[in-house]
Amino acid sequence: MPTTLGTLERSVMDLLWSTDESRTVYELRDLLPDPAPAPTTLLTVLARLEKKGFVAAERSARPHRYRPVASRAEHMAELMHDVLVDSGDRRAVLERFVGGVSADDAATLRRLLDGTG
Amino acid sequence: MLETAAALTVIAVLLAWPVPMLLARAAWPARAPATALVAWQAIALAGGLAMIGAPLSLAVAGYGDDLVRGLAGLVRAIVAGRAPASAMVLLAVAALLGLWLVGHLVVTLVQVARQRRRHAVLLQLLSSAHPTRAGARVIEGSAPVAYCLPRGSGSATVLSRGLLDLLDADELDAVVHHEDAHVRQRHDILLVAFRAWHSALPRFPVAALAEGRVAELVEMLADDRARRSIADAVLARAIHRVGEVGSASSAAAAARRAARLSAPPLAASERAAVVLGSVALVTVPTLWIALPALAGAGG
């Protein structure tokens, strides 16, 4: 099965999110399903994820260890905030089927956000 | 040119307040959303042009019978150091207004593109492909939401787990057709333009009103497109079900959208009149001040 960098980014994040431990590129390679990508490919993916702000690298260790910057639930909350809150400056970003919640409608927002992630 | 400046000032004032208020209060836009969107665009464009054109034509008054010759005359006077301060101030006002509006458009385009890029990155990591609907993404989340992230060819329609649980297959079809319409008809361009207009005039209530109305009309337009393949009753049910879960204001907006499905569309002759009026609003003043022959003949 051809693996694009995008789907590989997803698999790597899923692995990093699934544990509290930081991982080396070799540990990640061993945890990924076959055919496992080459370590250089994984390093490219990790560099991209670091640039996007999802992954932090511990460069004091050899080999470098990688851990997620925030939990999956925290990123999910960021995404749902985009979707649910009708703050003026973000209104043109996406088009909802039914309008969102105004930023001061805190009770509705909390109800909608509960159970996400 | 003094008469032109006076006429443009009148147009700018009319388009800044009474005309958009009338349109915002009218009931017919719900029966002809595409036509109403043409009218809103004409008001914004003609209003902006008149706002810039009024000080500009006042500045060049006395230097020529039309804008082109007048501007050339004023520039020659400035180069020669003979231009009065008043003309230079008016010219600067017109230039700054133009830069202000264009600048806000550019800044808004960049901001929205950046926010969409960030959202796309989050989606890539947090959503999965829908098992049967090609192109649709699913996010885990109990809030029933459906939306599209418009990014040209990379546009995505996103459905939440809560929505999949709430709607039956037909209602889901309605939602997907509605979101496809947003992507295909590029509604995001309109929304960004009115977002920019509002951010350029943040304390101007009509700009906020226009942005809200345009957003609502765009939803109605997407509904009308979905109605080509979906029965009205199914679409109304989907709107009701999703709307009920949100806030009171979103439920009210959903009720308006469902109610309009049973209203007859506006007559073709009335739609044509609005479109003609909108085109005239933009073209007549522009041609009047820009075309030397016309302006020369008219005064």
C-alpha cells in the first residue's frame, strides 16, 4: 500500500498520542505497521510535524526523542473551537451547515464541546 | 466636476445607510437569495467607489471637465508647485481611502488563508475518511456539525460523529449536497470580501449587518442548490434537527431557512429589475466620471 507523507504524519501522531513516553525514530519505525518506512522518511515526517507545532524534539538525547506538544484532545478542542464559535474574525474561515455559537454563549458552547476528543 | 462630487457624495451617503437598511429589512431576499447577493455586492462596490470618488472629483475640480483630464491637470500643478493645499489634502484622502479598503482586503485574504491552512492541518491529523461518501471527512465529536473548509481543489466537507448519529441517510444527503454547493459555487470568495469590508469599517453597523446578511443568503443559496436533488421536506428536517442542538440564535436562523422552503420564488421580472438596478448602480457613476466623452457631454 503506498503511504503518502500525509497519512504517515497521521500514523506517527497517533503513536505519539497513545503514550506518555517520548519516542525515538527507531522505536516509531518498529511500532508502525509493515512495510515500515525508512528512518530518513520518518525524520522528514517528524521535521514537518515539528514545524507545524505538533511535535517537540529532545535534542540532548542521542538518538533524539520526540513527544507531542499537546494531547489529541487539546488539538481536537482547537479544531472544534474553529467549527463552533462564531467569533467575528474567523467567520469566513469555514462554512457551516447551521450557524455556530456566539463567543459569549458559554453554556451552549460547553454543552457542545463536552464529549469531544 | 463640482456637480459630480456632490452627486457621488449623495450616492455614498445613500449606500452607507438607507439603501442597505432597506435591503436588510426586506422580506424578498429569502425568496431570491442569488439576486439579493448581487444587490449586496453592488451596494458595497458602488459605495466604496463613491466614497473614494467624491473627494477625488472635488480635488480635481477646476483642472478639467472629467476625472482623467482633471487628475492630469492636478498632477501637473503639483509638480509645478502651484497646487493648493486643499486639493492635495482631498487627493490624499481619496488615495488613503482606496489604500485602506484594498489593504484590508489583502490582509483579510492572507489571514483567512492562514487560518484555513491551520484548520486543514488539524483535520488531516484528527479526521478520517468517511467509509462510503467520497471526499467527506469524519471528526469524532458529539456536537452535530457539518461544514466545508473551502480551499479551492483541496476543499473538504466535514461531518461529525454526532451528526452521523443524529441524521438518517436522506438527511445526510441533504447536508452533503448543501456543502458541495458552497464549494462548487465558491461562496467563500463572497464571505471573505464582506469580512474584509467589515474589518475596514469596524465601527460601521451597516458593514456588520451586510456581513451577517450575506452569510445567511449564502446558506439559502446552498439550500436552493441542494433542493435540485433533495426533497424540500427532507432538507427542512435536516435543518431543523441540526439547528435545534445549537444556540437560540442558530435555531432561529434555522427556522427561517426551513420556513422559506415553502415560499414561492420571486418573480423573474422582479429579479431582473434588481439585477439591472445593481449593474446600473456600479456602472453609471463609474462611466460618468471615467469616460471623458460622457462627462464632457453631461457637464
